[in-house]
Amino acid sequence: MENFTKLVWTAPTTFEDGSPIEESIEYEVGQKVNEEFVPIYTLVGDLQPDGQYEAPLVELELGKGDQEIALRSFVKSRPDSKSAWSDSVTFTMTGIPMPPVDLQVR
């Protein structure tokens, strides 16, 4: 089973009206609960030249087991103007490893 460690995405480059985004964008992470996404964390973003972003999953404090999350974006200066949720991703958090065994001093 793969041990997932980070979210990776491409930033939007335009507003819904087609005008270019030239301001700082932030991202809200939503976790699927009862068939809808509930905001659980805000990721601060700075404009990146290549448009690629990543964030460590550990910041989200997700429990172990199956997860489904999505992102939505908003302009930092207008936090009430949020985009629709992105397509979601599903994955399994593997949780905490078992402790070492057969510890000895030789």
C-alpha cells in the first residue's frame, strides 16, 4: 500500500469571467462527509511561475483509513468568493506503523 505524503495540483490562471488571476490565491481543502465536502483546512498559496503547487498531507491531520478530499480556490483579499470544488481524489491513509520488535542489546 502506498504511503501518500502530499497533495499536488495546478493552480487556476483565470477567473470564471476569463480575466487573468494576478493576485495571491489560497485553497480550501474539503473532506467528504455525508455526500458533501466540508472545509477542514486552508492552504496559503503564492503565485508560482510554473503553476504547480504541493502541500504536505500531514498538515490536514486526517485519520487513518479511506479519505476523499477536494480543493477550492479563492483570492486572498476576497475569502468569500470561493470557486466550486475541484474533482475529488480518494486514497487510504495508512496510519501509524507498528512498533519495532525483537529489540536487543548485544
